Amino acid sequence: MTRLAWLDALRGWAATVVAVFHLSPVVLGRDPHLRIYAVVDLGKYGVLLFFLVSGYVIPMSLERHGDLRRFWIGRLLRIYPAYLAAVLITIGLAAAGIMRMPDQLTGETTASVLGHMTMLQDLIGTRGVLRPFWTLSFEMVFYLVVAGLFGWGRHRDSAWWAAGLTVLAAARLPGDLLGGGVVARRITAVVAVVLLGAVLWAYLSGKRRLVLAAGTAGIAATALPLLNGHATDQVTSASSAQATQMLAVMFAGTVIYRAQHRQTARPAAVVVLGLVAAGTAVRTSPGVAAAVAGTFAIAFLLRGRRLPKVLVGLGAISYSLYLLHLPVLAVIRWSTPDPVLTAVAFLIAAPAVAWAGHRWIERPAQALARRDIVINIATQGTDARTGSFGKRYESV
């Protein structure tokens, strides 16, 4: 079992909780599900665990390799193939009458399609073809900000970001400044595609000035949760304050990593993590905040011990499980109305389909990302002598 198995176990647990949360109203019925939801929102609990893990892992991965080119190629090949497969599967099931596409996809086609291209759809103000896609918008913003900070040599300022975002979340923030109307959402979606494309091209170029400009643009992506966190009722964030706080939770994961490796003073880290926990309690609920903090703390304390293989195995397929469990549930519900049969079939089929997605989509894409030929093709025309931008300019 690897030294990071505890993170896989956390991912596996979080993905399972989210999947069971979506199964709950089908099996228990709507009213019992809502009674549980009133006590603790298990969906938000699972998602915030994911965010903490991402906050811990992503900067660690980037800084270990010290290479912004490899980071972005690896990230894109890590998340997009399975994501596109989930989109195509959902469209196919919708065409067969098994699932229903969001109304915005036909009413606001341009904004919706472009939002899906960048994965920023929820923060633009359009709903994903699958509801769980909303978290990918936050993941993408986090990647952009972390890469930008790394390019500028400010990647160890995580505690300031976690605390600062939490403080900003307490302010009166506009919910729809960039996407309050159909035209505004379309413009924001177009700008997002252009900027994301330019940022990726700049990082792949390896040219110092372009990378610094890309880093600035990436850091500016925080404007989406800060100013457009609740552009429509179709999106999941209840407000820009809540969206901003969720980004703060991701940086809290980075603070834990930095404190563990003595890159941030531990007393300061404790104060910042307490502040983020308090802000999360206000923006979600005290129960969710306490449960997330407690679960992560337990996993962290057990990180040197052997953990249940089931959870570690679920962690390996957690991304595909997260993306594909709703299409699986839709097919089962279409096949049988019986809640018991639905539960049994779902608990068997969802991990099986996720394993297939991981085996046949995720793993080949990840293997491709590790091949030098992909790096060489992606960076044709750049100065091969510079090596990786991150290693050359990490101290900028």
C-alpha cells in the first residue's frame, strides 16, 4: 500500500458518500431523504472532502515535478477523457429517453456548450449535463490559481489565500455580476474559452513573459466564484459567498500540506484552518464543517497505517464513479421501479462501470500523459533547452 493510500481512501469514501446521497431519495423516498438532508447535507460533505484532498494533492504534484507544462498536460489528460465520455453517455441516454438534458442546453446553447468546454459551466451560470459537473468548475479555477501562483513564485502563500478568501466570503458579494442575463452568460463563456486557451498555450510555450501573463490571468479566475457564484438558480452554489468559501476549503487542504512539511508555521496554520472551518460552518452548516474536518483529521492521523482495501480501491476509481454514477442510476431506475432492486443493482453496477471507465479511459490517458512524446508534440516550437518552465523560473 502506497504512502498516499490514505488520500485514495478519502477519495473513495467521498465518492461513495456522494453516490449514496443521490441513491437515497430513490430508495428511502423523498421525505426521509429530506429529513436526513436537514440534519447534514451528505452531498456537500462528500464534495468538500474532495476539495480538501485536491487542495492537498494538486500543489504537491505540481511542485514535486516543478514543471507547468507537464502539470497541465497531465491534468487535461487526467480529467477530460472521462469527462467527455460522461458527456457522450449522458447525451446518448437522453436521446434514448432515459435521462433528461438541462433546459439551458437548448435555451442557451452557446453558453452551455462553451461552459462545458472549459468545465467552468457552473461558475458561468449554466448547469452541467450531469449535476455533479458543478464541482469541476471549482477544480478548474483552483488549477488556474495554483498554476498562476507557482509561475510567479508565490505558491507558498496558501495560508494567506485560505484566510483571505474566507474573509472575502463574509462580505456582501454580487451573485451574478458576470452572468446575470443570457447575453452576459454568453459573453462570459466566450471570454472563458479564449482566456483558457490562451493560458494553456502560454504555459506550453515556456516563454517567461507569456507564462507570467498566463499566471496573472489564472489568478484572476477567482473573479468567477467571487462575483458570479450564483448567476442563476440552475447552478449549485447558493451565493458567491458560498462559492468563495468552497475555494477557501481547497486552499485549506494546501495549508495542511504546507504545515506538514514545515513550509508554513504550524501555529499560523492552526489559526487559518480554524478560520476556514468557521467560515465553512456559516456558509454550509456546522455539521458539515465538523464532519469534513473530523473525517480528514482521522484519515491524516491514520496515514501511516494499513487502510481498508475497499476504500483505497474505490479511491482509484473515484473520478469515474463520481462522473458516471448518475447515468448508472438512471438506467437502473428506467429498468425497474423497485427500490430494493434499484439499491442492489446500483451498488453492484456503479463500481463496475466506474472500474471500466478507469481501466479503459482514465488509465490509457494517464499513461499517454507520462510519455515524453506528448510533451514534445505539445511544446513544438519552444526552446527545448529551457527544460521545464517551473524548474527554470520557480524562484520568480
